[in-house]
Amino acid sequence: MPHASTPIAIPASPSTTASRYHTAGGRAFNFNAGPSILPEEVIRTFQGDMWNFRGSGLGILEHSHRDKWFDELLFETIDLVRKVGSIPKNYHILFMTGGSSSQNFIVPYNLLPKSRTADYIDTDFWSSRSIEDARQFGAGVHVAFTGKSEKYTRIPAASEISYSENPAYVHFTSNNTIYGTQFRTEPTPPSNGAYLVCDACSDIFSRPIDFSKYGLVYASVQKNLGITGATLVVVRDDLVQNSNADVPRMLQYRTMVKEESRPNTPPHFAIYSASVMMRWILSQGGLGAMEKRNQEKAAVIYGALDGSAGFYRAHAEKNSRSLMNITFRLATEELEARFLNEAAAAGLMGMKGHRATGGCRVSIYNAFPIEGCRALAEFMGEFARKNG
Ligand SMILES: Cc1ncc(COP(=O)(O)O)c(C=O)c1O
């Protein structure tokens, strides 16, 4: 007997929130560290393309990753990423899976010859994970600096970084999502041909970046580039050509280049999302404009922290502060919980600190509007006056 089909009841979601603070589109402000906020016009574009992508009759989620629409989209996305980042022609733009976390082993697996050492700068939970994985490859890892004993409160000065004699590359994490610190500018690797490898997961395209100074840059898509599921890898061609051969096929950069990021079914909605985000960044004026906006936004929140007479205590040292993730503590965990609950009820959501640190973390990636920063600053002032 055929089953009677049961319609799926989809609850209608309210189109606006009644909370005290809300975005222009009537939603709560999203301070999550990733997956994170998307521009509202980008979400509207997703809605349309999920129903019918470019008049094809099918939504983007249902397209084959090998049909002509996806072909066009993939190459267009690569061109857009190259344009936004001014990425030179001798760099490949790849989309991989496994997150930035998997690049911790994919990078040394491919790029660290057995006889060589790589240098790592340890400024955060994520860089220490990169070190842990890299230790399984090559002749070893040299930790050129670690901020662990100081609880990762700062970025090292150039004079504090001590490189090994002949590293293959120098790895660093440009923005430290958990502790809220950020390199102002990239470190200079030793002048023996060592190149920079950067985990730019949480600040890629938040400011201009000179890719010619790097051998490889990687970033999961879910913060400044779109939704979760894909990892952007920008890698110099000669490194791919000379990469280690004894690497499983699916983990080789060489395979990713040859098969145009499609050796198997790729995370095609995440790649699509990056194309829409790249158009959005261009429509806002590109990376120079992003940097200016990000500086203005962060200044509003750091202003509220610094003006609170110690009610909120910033984790990062002043000259190492991140423009993307702002981390701070209140006097007690109980007060922190009250702050987070009341903020969420007011429409300021997603500020709980990472499980490694506790406290509060405010993530204000490219898509985050300055109105939300002003709302938070106002809320912080009121909460401090009431509870100080
Ligand atoms: C700097 C940094 N590196 C690596 C990761 C891990 O990324 P994924 O969860 O995509 O593996 C994160 C995640 O937040 C991060 O912020």
C-alpha cells in the first residue's frame, strides 16, 4: 500500500524581532564568532537563488557541481576573490573542505620536506593546534615565539621572534579569534627563501593584504567570506609544483589545482556564498573601505571598554587589539552570565567567550553594522551603571 504523503509542517518564522535593539531588517544583532553574521542583502540574494538560480529553473542547492551554471559560478567566484584580494596571477585560488583546522596538517603534509623544519609563531589556541599537527611532519617544528605563559594577551614585537637557521616557511595566525589579538602587519620571515603561511581564518579581507608576501594563506569561509563548509586556500604556483608527492590524492594541493577544487562533490553552497559576499565587498568599496569601517566599529566598542573605569576588563594589550574579535571579562562569572542574558534579551546575541577562555567575546566581522556597535556600547554603559 502506498503511504499517504504527510506534508511537513514548517512553522512560520516572524519576520522581525520585538527586542529593544535590532538591525535595519528587524533582526537581532549577531556577535557570533563563526558561523557569523551575513549582510542582510546577501541573505536576500540567497533566498532568491535557492528557489531559482539565474533563471535555470533550479535552485542553487539542487544544481550539479558539474553543470554549466556551476562551472560559470565557480570560475566567476575565483575571479571575484582574485579581484577583491588583488591576488597575483601566480597564485591558485582553491576551495577545500575540513575547515582551517585541516590545513594544520595539509600544509606541512604538502609543503614541509622531510629534511626541513618549519617555524611557527604561537599567539593563540588555534596556532598551538597548528603546531601540534605540524609536529608530525618534516624534521620538526621550531616555535619562534609563544605567548602561552602570558595567556596570549599580545602580538610579539619583531625582536622577540627568534627564527631557526633555515626554516622552509614561517606560519602565523593573523587574527587570534579566541584571545582577541591581531597582527598589525605580517612578520618578516628570515631572508633565506622562507615564505609566510598564514591562518587568516578570522580576518581575511577585513583589510588590504599583500599576497605577494605570502606562500599560502588559508581561511574558512564562515566568517568574512560566507557560510560554513569550504576553506579558501590561496597558494603560490611554484609551491604546488614542488610539493611533496607522497600525500593521499584528496589532500594534495596538486589535485585541487588540477581538478579545479572538484576532485569530489565540493561544498557548492559555501562556494556560491563566497561569490555573493565578494560582490557585496566590492559594492561597499573593497578592502580599503572594509578596513576603515572595521576601525570605526572597533573604536566604538573599545571606547566603551576603556570608558568603563575597569567594570569591563579587556583581555588584549592595547597595541595588540583585534578589530574583529573583542574579548573582555567582568568581575565575576555570575555578572558575566547576567550581562550575556540581558544583552541577548535586548537583541545583542552571541557574545559568550570561547570555552578555552570564558568571559565575553564580541565578533564584528565585515558584515557587522556600526549601528550594532553603537547599540552595544550604549547597553554596556547602562549595564555598568546599574551593576557597578
Ligand atoms: C584563527 C582560526 N583558525 C582556525 C579556526 C578553525 O576553523 P574551522 O572550524 O573552520 O576548522 C578558527 C575557528 O574559529 C579560527 O578562528
